[in-house]
Amino acid sequence: MNIKDLESIITLFNAHNLSSLEVKEKDLKIKVQRQTVTVAPPAYASSEPQTVPTSKEKEKKVTETITSPIVGTFYRTPSPDAPPYVEVGDTVHKGDILCTIEAMKIMNQLEADFDCEIVKIYPEQASMIEVTTPLFEVKRI
């Protein structure tokens, strides 16, 4: 076997991405094999880089977003001349009204499912909202 034959074997091995190849010719035996190492990632590893949360991020994790259950028009007040149901910083109790959503000329009042503090109010008065539109950012109490 000459160098060209040996080069052909290596080319064939690489071209077909083989893990091993064995060639026998009379008294000559050539075996080519890739060395593979499989390393399993640790069980605690994640695909995302780990970062230390800042105080703002920690605050975000203790808040929840209340989203719209229906499509309609968002109202913070029960009538145009009335004060808003809730303001940022208010504490509301389970069953308290948070807003009104008008859908097909029907006024639907959205009630709090749990005691919480209003952290943020997302939509503007009389704005159109969709299902799952964020309405309020709240902190459970």
C-alpha cells in the first residue's frame, strides 16, 4: 500500500464522517478510529447564563400581572365623573373591583382574586384591550 492509498482511506473516513474504519490487505491491516468523549452536563446546569438578580429584578419576581380575561374597552372608573376604582399604591382585598371592561355594550367588572397592593396600572382610560393584555401589576399581601 502506498501513500496515495493511505490518503484515499483517510479522505473516505473524513468524507463520510465515520467513527471507525478498518482496511485489510494481505499482510497489512489499517484501522482508523475517531476518539469521542461524551461529557454529560451537570444536572443543575441550564442553557441560560446565571446572573445575580438586582433589587429591581427581585421586586419584579414578587409581583404578579393581572391580565384581561376578555376583549373590550378598559375603564378605571365606574362613570366619567367618578374617581378610579384603584390607584397605584392602593391595597385591595379579594372581591374588590379593579376596573370595568366594556364588551359588546355590557359592562363587566373585574374583581381581585386575592388581597394585593397595586404596583402599576398598564392601560390608559378608555383604551382597547385584548385577551391577556396586562392590566395591573400587583404584589400579594
